[in-house]
Amino acid sequence: MGPSSSVAVLGDVHGFDDVVERFEELADEYGVDKAVMLGDYVDRGPSSLQTIIDVLRLVTSDPQRFIAIRGDHEDPRMNESYGFYEEVLYMQAEGLYQRVVDAYSHMPIAAVGMGAFMAHGGIPCMDCSRPDVPLTLEQLRSYSDVKGTRRYLRFDDPVLLQIAWNDPDPSAKYFESDVRGPGIYYYGRLAWSSFLKANRLRLIVRGHEVVDGFMAYRRDGRPLTVKCDQRVDMAELDGGVVTVFSSRYHGGRSGALIVDEDGMTLKCL
């Protein structure tokens, strides 16, 4: 992702197509240069098919501005268990579904902009026997070679799997096993701090966890209480992790972020 003066960020959508529509309006309202969607567009909610159609429409109509990151639900195996494939069968849209699955295998796993690493889950342990050695962006770029392949689609590589699935936990030191399943980890404060330092970045922005719109951890792991329409100075966020969740499936607020060089504005959709 090239230089930007402001970036809009959307968290998990999970089948609420009106959230995507409102995000597009928000991006226009703030005149952002880039608009990044962090994945989990389908499953669970009432309108997965229309939601992914809207996401792909934005990406194909304005690819320099709209970026659709891949989440853990951009996976046919998840779709068969959490509702999207059932909706496809009901709508008799199997042909369209195959095109959507092909789109999954070409979605980027992460993006970088405004000093932020943006991914669905977060950072991986590149070599879990050396958890103090962080992944570099140069190493991550090499994974672009496997996009469009079965290996990429199935998350067969552990680093790609973790970027989509891992969660932050300030009580962890580096990486600890996550309750989500084998090969998935909590990344602790030392893990995210070393990653940010090695890659000259300021913060991690991610989705994946059900929160009431937003959740943030400071550099030292202390939580930062945030609310709708709040402006947070970048000095408070430097070295930390921000989670944004945008689906109404779980009954909470639908959050989005506007990030610039000086900080971020928290918006409720």
C-alpha cells in the first residue's frame, strides 16, 4: 500500500451488507486515500452473498483505494460450517460462489500504511523455536508468490494461518497456545513490540475478536478505553494494538477507524 495521508479501516462484517455500504460512505465523508477492510465478510450474518459482492465491487471498481484483506472466514471450510455455503445453496448461486472462492486466494493477507500493520488476526511467530526473532515485512512479501494457489487458499503455511488467526494477549510474553486451536497463538507484548521495532512501524490494527466496536492495548499492555467519535492521539497508541469489530451479529457496536499521522478517530457505523 503506497503513501497515504489518511486510511479508513473496517473490521469483521459477517454478512451485514449495510455495514459495507456505510463504510463506503464514511471513506467518502473523510476523503481518505485508502480504505482497508480486514476480512470476515461472510458467515454468521443474514446477507453474506450480498456483502461479499459489495466488497468485491469496491475492490474491482477502485483497486487503488479499496483493499480487502483476507480473514479466517475467507475459507471454504469455514463457509461450510458457519452459514455462507448454506446461503449459496439456498440462492442457487454455486457458480458465483466458485468465483468468490477464487477471489479468496488472491486477497492480500496484510497491508501496511500510516505506520500500521493491518491484518485480520495479527503477527505470527516466524520460527516458534525462536519467538524473539520477529517476522520482517521483507519475509512477508515473499508470500505473494503463493497467492492464487491451493496452498494459499487452504492456509497450509503456518505463518499465513497465524496472521489470519492469532490474537493479542498482553499477559503472554512472546507466543502462547491459543484456545482457537492447534497452530494458533496469542502474541504478547514483547512479541508485538519486537515486530513493530524491527519493521519501523507504530502499531498493529486488526479485527478477528468480538469487541464492542473497539479495543486497544497500549505499548505496555494496559487497556485503553475508547468510545464512538473519540479522537485518540498517536502518542497514546504508539507501540500498541488496536482491535476493530464491525459486525452487528453479536449485538454490539459496529466500529470503524480513520487513521492519520497524528492519531485515529473512532467511528460507529
